[in-house]
Amino acid sequence: FGLHVAVKNPVANVSMMYPIYSGMAYVSTRYFGATPKVTTERKNFGDVFAFNNFKKVGTGTWSVTTGFHHLSRKPAELRIYVLQANSDFVNDSFHLELGCYNSCLLLNKPLDGWIRVARVISPGDADVLDAHARAILVGWDLEVEDHGRLWYKFELAAHNSSNTQPELLHWAYAHHQKMLQHAEGKTRIAQNLSSSQAPTKGHMHGVLGNNWLLHAELFEKTNALDFLPAAQPSSERQRLLRQETRKTLQELRKTWRHSMFKSDFYFSGKGFQKVAMVCL
């Protein structure tokens, strides 16, 4: 899932657009005539980490370290890409330079194109990230077929038709990997790319391919499941369930408002579900 965030300057008639998607391997910004300025993450209020070891490593490609990796606590290496509107790398007339007392990177002129940033977890990651930097995700479609099959069809930003179509690199959770049909969907796990520790659901692995085909192997069995198990619980189990239900119901008589009316829709919905299930 994702969204596009636009930032506009009506006076100067320039703007930026951020396509933000779950699982994206690069942070991307589309510039429309603005001059890019890349800053580091904040260390404390009003204080920022400095950029270090800044160098150009290829056409439209730079490397830099800043801050620290949240797991290793070592300085985080970043790969920075500057691309034209057609997703080709910019020519040598574009220069990124250190500024703001080494806490920002400035492009030397306005850009009609893209800035992309990717985190290098291990040294070998750089080659994989460089190879797929031109594939920029800007949208996707979901198609559901019979027998538990569904497609993720990714939409890429405009690219130079004279070049080979870029192939998307995107992070997949463990449950995605179990369902991916690599041969038919023409996807594959990226080799020589480190896995990434997500905030939830464990490690993610890079997957290559502009279309993902996923298949739920247990679809026929899960489709036949009823609301309650087919077999009756044992007498001891029934006694325990009644005891826990009555106990929870007594608690909810006093706390149901607190359970159902939280500060956001997500946890309020969980509270509504909890109260309804106990009453049922």
C-alpha cells in the first residue's frame, strides 16, 4: 500500500512529489524544477548528524555515511542516485556538494527528475542497489484470481524506451516469500543483497520483478472453515471457556467505554471487536 505526497511552492512554481510505498527499497523524490537539498536525520531537537566519507562512485551515483544503523549502531552507509525524468542517470554537469557544515547535500542546479536514497547494510549490497536504481515504483494494481491466486502488478515511473526496461527491487515479508510463484510470476530473490530487519514481522528479503504472483496453498481448506471448529471442545475446555468469558464480561461492564473509544480508529476497532465477541 502507498500514497503520493506533493510539496508545492506556488510562488516559485516548483514542486516535489514523494511516492511512499510499504516495502520500498529506495526513498524517492520527484523534483519538478526545484533544486534538491538532502539533509541527515536529526539526533536531537535542533541537532543533526553530519555526512562523512562523501564521494562520487559512478554516473549520477554518490556514496556517504551518516548517523548509525539502528541494529549495528555503526555509521549507516547511504547510496544516493540522481536521475532524469526518464529514469536515466544525469550527466556529469550535475554535481552533489556538501553544505550546511556537512549536514546537507546540495545539487548544483535545478532538477527535473529524481533523487533516490538507499541504505547499504553490507558492502555487497551496493552493486544490487545500483543495478535497480532506475526502477521507480509509482503505483500498483491488485488482481485476484480463482483458487487462491493473486497478482501484485507494479507500475514504474516513465523510463527511456531506448533502454532495457528496469526491473523493480522491492522488499518482501516472510509470508510473501512463502506464497511467491517465482517461475510463473518471473520473480526471484535478489542474490548478494542483505536481508532487512523490519519493525514488525521479521526479516525482509529483496525480490526482483515487476509482477508478483502469489498463491495461498491452503486456499481450498481455509475456504471451507466455519466460524467455529467442527468438533466440540471437551467438558474441561467448555468449563474454562465459560469461566473466562464470564470474567471478561464482568470486567467489560466497567471498562467497555475505555476499550471501545480509543484515540484512533485502529485500536477503537479492536475494542469494538473484543466487546462484540464476548457478548456473542
